[in-house]
Amino acid sequence: MRYSGSCHCGAIRFEVEAPEVIDADHCNCSICTKSGFLHLIVLLGKFRLLSGEEYISTYTFNTGVAKHTFCRVCGIKPFYTPRSNPDGIDVNVNCLDTPPVAVRITEFDGRNWEQHAHEVAHKSKES
């Protein structure tokens, strides 16, 4: 399925190709907890930025590998480049304009990222 999504104010718009039933990860790390991010990691080729590149700001911390992108206008983080899958894109399921039919949520222990990163590293690879 093709889903459209956006930040809160609509300045940033995107499309992502994903299954009808989405497998998402709920991470307990500090940034995901505070931002309410629900992870859908996909191949970069399954994502397309439609508009708003000029409204994107990027925040990095720790290793600097993850590129946390958010809207300069409303502050929402609709997607980003994850440290676990730097060759992919991680879409916030909460920013999809039309909710999926169903979402299967898996808890991910991001507080202990080094011990658990391997559990999600495959998500931006062809299956």
C-alpha cells in the first residue's frame, strides 16, 4: 500500500510504501519516548518526500549517525534516518494521514540500544 503522511502543519509531506498491516516498533529510548515516535523502518526506495524539504531541520546527538529530521514550523518529526538502518528511512506511523488497517507493535529496548540494535538492523534490507 502507499500511505501519505505529513508533519502537523502540513509543511512537510511524504509517501511511503508499506504493507496493509504495519509492523511497528515502540522504542523506550529518551528521544522516542519524549517525541512519541512509532517506528516504521523501510527501504529508502519505498519513501518519497513530496514537499517541504526547505522546512526540514536536522538534529543529531551521540554518534551523529542518526539524522533526526523535524519540521521547523510545527516541530513534529515525521521521519528520520535511523542509526540502526542508516541506509533506510524510519517513518513515524503517527504521522500517516490515513491510519493503516492494523498496526502490530513490538516493544524495542532502545534504552539499552547497543545490546538490541541487531533486532531491527534488517528492516531496511530487501526481504
